[in-house]
Amino acid sequence: MMRVKLEVISGPMDGHIFQFNSNVDLGREGKLRIPSDRFISRRHVQIEVQDPRLFLEDLGSTNGTFIDDDRLQGKAELKNGQVFRVGRTWLEVSW
């Protein structure tokens, strides 16, 4: 079973680590919550676990989701160690 670690590397919850092994929503509400970043939508992105692959999908957020400074359109596969931004929060994913 794939064990995913999502670490906040910059933003209001800097240093916080989320761990999960199945699909999760990230936003100001939901399973993974970053309530203090007002630029994050209530349901901002979904992280989809398809062992051994991981996908990131923007859920129609107002301020967008960015991977390597490129705005995410639809769904993209994440690489181990990939960094992405939601609102003003930067996260690094590993497994």
C-alpha cells in the first residue's frame, strides 16, 4: 500500500505534515485542511492515489493550483518530491 506524505514547505502551516494512503481533498475544509490560507478554496484540489502513481486535480478553485509555476489545467501526474502551490501555500509530496 502506498503511503503518501505531504509537507507544507511554505505558508501559514509551514512544517505541517499530512499522511494518507487513499484519495483526499485538500482545501480550507475537507479531509486535509489548511484553514488559515484565505487564498485556498474550500475544496481546492483532489489528490488521487493509484499505486504506484499519484495525480493532482484542481477542483475549480478560484486562485488555481500551480506546479513549477505552471497553472494546472485538469489533472496531472505528480512525481516523488514534486512541489506544488495552492493559494499561498507550497507543498512537497513524497512516497
